[in-house]
Amino acid sequence: MNQDSWINRNVARLMPKNSKSKETVAPVDIAQAAPKNIAIGAAGAVTPKPPTGQRSTRARLQATLRHTGEALSPRMLRRTLQELQAVIDDRVSEVEGGRRAAMLMDWYAGATAARRQDMWLLMSEMFMADPDKVKAAQTKFAAALGTPDEAAAEVHYRRATVSPRRRVLQRFSADATGIRFLVNLRAEMQPALKGDKRLQALDVEMEYMFSTWFDVGFLELRRISWDSPASLVEKLIKYEAVHDIKSWADVKNRLDSDRRCYGFFHPRLPDEPLIFVEVALVDALADSITPLLDESADAADLGAATTAIFYSISNTQEGLRGVSFGDSLIKRVVETLKDEFPKLKTFATLSPIPGFRSWLGKNAAAALERLDAKSRAELGRAVGFEPATAAHFLAAAESPLALKPASAVRLMLLRCAAQYLGQETVQGRPLDVVARFHLGNGARVERLNWASDPSPKGLKQSYGLMVNYLYDLKRLDKHRELLSQGKIPVAPAISELFF
């Protein structure tokens, strides 16, 4: 994905932490104060509107007095802008620019949440690419299409769209702790994005930069074992997002001889796994999470292991949202496992279906309408009301573990789950977030498993259902191609359940 697609898609002095006095410094001309390569409110630029009741950043920079609710006064806001501009001043070296960025990081560490947000707004709004230059370069590029000057015009256009904001981020990253600082900053910024669209430019810029800095070619795959440093094992406990780790005995079970746990690490974050996967080595496709999490169970015979089950994959850094490691992680883990255990033939997941209950609550009535008369009558008898309504069906489904194998309610739940995983899409992508991840990596929906996760969390998410996604190493590309055409790859056992 090129930089245009990314963009279109979507302190020299420590500052006082508190100042209650009214400052009467005369407002400055922000456009004049900015370096010549930074566009400040240029003509024709689209300026995002601030949340209702708030002044825009530019209005605050031109003002004299602070309004109620504004963290930084106009004078402090102008000073912060000047310090950010100083970081990328053309007259200073990379080393000096990095030193100035480090001083801003020191200030940021002691700033309040509201003052930090003011700094985000400055970075997002005041360091845009010059819209006049972008427009001129775009016009020149369009005129050059099909001519010998096309390539040069494209280069000129690409350079024109690069914002000074990117240079600011690069100067921060030069510090030994700069990468960690920026990842944490973006994570802290995520909750504010929905309420303040002015931050989107900074967020997308950071996502683009991170996709380069965290390219899988720079990442190290490392095994996490019981012998790993305690601080790293504690990170495993902290970041586990699929099946909560309840005790040290639970951890030890997940790191036993018949298990493997791997994480991706970046050289600048050597003690922080960016994403990790937990694997069970077994002799068949797993249909329940309970035995895999059983702390008292004996370790499986590795000599008989033919199947690797990925039962938990967790992203650990909210600041790296949108940066995908999953495909490469799974490929690297499969290669590592095959080298260690040549008998392994099957690579699959045992995955939750986190969005199923919510979807069914909204679509149960439509699902009932798809039943033939016989199936509708059987369901009505099972719920004690004919014709069965969505309310009656959902009420009967509230006790899934008590349903018998031949129950019409149980069959209906399985059919709805197959429909949800195998046919429901949004913008051509699977509706379920976990399905989107695995299917996007080339897997297919292989099998639904009844009462696979009887925990309160499993019942709340999906009535206890779990799903196996199969990674057929010879058909990954074929499955991706199907998905690109809006067709979800599924096994016959799933398609047979469709309405």
C-alpha cells in the first residue's frame, strides 16, 4: 500500500505544568512563526471543526486569553508549537533535533492528560503538507500521464504529499526510548479519536510510520518458555486477551513440554512482545478448550503429535493498531514447528466467536424466516410455542449446555453460527473480527464445536461455541483469492449448515 493510499484513507524549554494567572501576551502571526516548509491554514485547506463548544486550535493560537476548559493557555500553546517546530528546524542537525525532541518527551511525561491532548492537536493540525503545493503537484502529475515526464511528475507529487509531521515523528524516534514513547502516545490517543476527528491525521501518519518501523523483516521470533525471565512471563499474563490466565499453575501448563508460545519482538522494544501465539501439540483437531487449559492434565506425547492448535493469539500494543503481524507470525511459527516436529501435518486454530451472540440478537427473526415449514414446526415444538418467534428461540438458547444433541434449538444455533461465520460480511470482509483475521491470513472455516467453551465468557460471547480455522498450507493463496472476491472459504461441514 503506497503512502497516498494511507494518507487518503483515512522541547527546548520545559513548560510550566500549572499557570492560573491570566496572560496578556500579544498574539503572534502563526503563519509567519512557522518554518517555510510547514503549511499553517493555507488557502483552500480543509480545517476540521473542533468538538461542539470548543475553539479551534488556530483560534486558540491567535488568542490572548484562555477559555474555560482549555488546558494550555494561548501563550503556552504557541510555545509548544514553537518547540515542535524547533525539532525539525532545517538549521539544526539530526542530533540536535533529536535532543530537542527528547526534551519534549520529558515535558510530556509530566503533563496532564488534557495538556498532552493539546500537543496531539498541534502535531495533527499544524504540520500538514502544504495544500497549494500538493494541488499543483497533482495537476502536474495528471497532465504528465502517458508522457515521458510521468515518472518524474509522480515523484514530485509523492514528495509534495509528505507532511512535516512525518519529520517530527522521525526526530522523536531517534531517541533510545523514542519508539516506545510514540507507541504509548498513540495508544493513549485512541479513545480520543472518536470524539475529535482533528486527531485523525496524526493517527494515520503514525500508523503509516509504524508499518515501516515494525516491518516483519525487522522483527525477531522468540520462544517464551517457563525458563524465560519472570518479567517476560508476567507480560504474557498481562496481555493474554483470549483466555484469561488465572494463576502461575495456569501459566506453567501453557508453557509445558507439549506446548509452545512464541512472540514477535522489535529491537527497540526488546522486553515487549508485540504479538504472541500459544500452541498446543496434540494428535487430532481440538474440539474443546477445557482440556487444553486443564492444569492437572498430563503433558501429551510429543512423539504422537500430528496437529498444532493455535488456541490464543494476542496483540499486546494498542498503539500498533492497524499494523498487522498475524500472517507473518503464523507462517514463522509453522516453519519453526515443522523444523522441530516433522510429523506435524495439520495446523489449525480453536477460536472464539466473539460477535456471534450480539449478531444473533439482531438477526434471529430473519434467520427464522429462512427455515422451511418442517424445521420451523420442529423448532416451535422445542421452544413450546408455535410458530416460534425470535424471542422464544433466544430464550430457549440461554441454557445451551442443557440442550440435547438432537435438540432443534441446538441445531438452529449451529446453523446461525455457520451463517454468521460463512456468509455474513461487511464491505466484502467477514463480519466477525476473529474470522476476519484468520481468513485474511488464508485459513478456512473448518468446523463448529458445541460446548467448546463452557466458561461464563464463552457462553456470553457465543453460547459456548468455538470454531476451528484450518491453515491448509497448500491452499492459503487460493483461500485469499476467494476472500478477495467476497466468498468466504468454508469446509463442507459448514456449508451444509447454511440456510
